[in-house]
Amino acid sequence: EPEVTQTPSHQVTQMGQEVILRCVPISNHLYFYWYRQILGQKVEFLVSFYNNEISEKSEIFDDQFSVERPDGSNFTLKIRSTKLEDSAMYFCASNVAGPNTGELFFGEGSRLTVL
Amino acid sequence: GENVEQHPSTLSVQEGDSAVIKCTYSDSASNYFPWYKQELGKRPQLIIDIRSNVGEKKDQRIAVTLNKTAKHFSLHITETQPEDSAVYFCAAAGSTNAGKSTFGDGTTLTVKP
């Protein structure tokens, strides 16, 4: 069964460093998302991406964050200058035709630890 | 924007009992309501969903009900088993903020053998 894959599974970085989290969505999916989950808390929406542009973003997704689809398969989240409060599990997700059309398929997550 | 509230935050039941988790949403334009199960250290995975043109949906031991007028929906798990122990999240999508699903805070369900 096809699945969303994410790398790295765990990254430790120093405050102020740039981090890039990578995702490969399911190949026939058109909508891509990043969510984050601080340990023990809810799943929070960061950004959705469709047709090579951001379709929606939350207030968490400030100027320090950016997303890119550099080629036909990868979908990346960049945090320009990490802060302690960026420590969380970051989930990539995709689905076929939009958030109200069916299941979000989540990757296994990338755990980011900012020291 | 959409706001989803979920109750209770924790729920402990004996094996074989039923469990009910409730969610309310704020945006009447939301039209898709999935439930995700997240086991410890794993990704959220869909267990059941319901659309706004349906009042109830059932899949074996799991059912979801939706009351559009009251803007609330509930997850019902019957004959609970220890492997049902996990965090359950409700979500709402399809509102005016069409690009996202909004999640509830989660319910930690513990099924005691």
C-alpha cells in the first residue's frame, strides 16, 4: 500500500540553525500538508499546498517557515532559524483532492529537537 | 476560523464496555468530519469519517453520529478491547478555510483488561 514517507525521522539542531524536513507524498495525491504536534498535544495545522502554491497557512506558519516542491516527488518544510518552541513532531500529509474530500494520509513524522 | 472542541480529554473503560467521545465545531460550512486514532509514537490514522449529508455511519464496532443543527459529532466504540487504547482525534474540514482540517485536542482512551 502506498504511503507518505518522511526524512529524517529525528533531527537535533541548535537554536538559530536552519532545518529542512523532507516528505514524499503519495504519487497520485494533489494536496500536501504539514502539521505539527508538540509532545502530548493536539495536531496543529501549519500549511496546505496545492498546484505548486500555498493554499492556506496558519498563524504558526510565520516568515521563518517555507515550503517547496522542488521536483515532482518531494515536498519540503524549511525552518529558517529554529527556536526552542519549534521542538515538535512534524507530520507531512497528503490526499487526493482536498481536506474535505477524504482521508489525510500522514507520514511517520519527523521529530525535531531544538537545543 | 473553525474551532473544534473535544471531550473528554481522558477516558478509562473496562474491556467490553462502550466508549463515547464528543466533538463540537463552530463553522456551519464544515462538511467533512474524520476521526483519527494515534497510537503512542505513531502517525494519526483514519478510523472512520462522516459527511454532512449523513447522520450516522457504522463500521463494525465503531460508529460516528453527526448532528448538524447542534454542530456536534460523536465517536462510539462498542465492546472495547485493550488494543483500542490510543489517542483519538476528531477533525472538521470543508469550512470557509477550505485548505485545512482542524483537529480537536484529542482523547486518551485507556481500555483496562
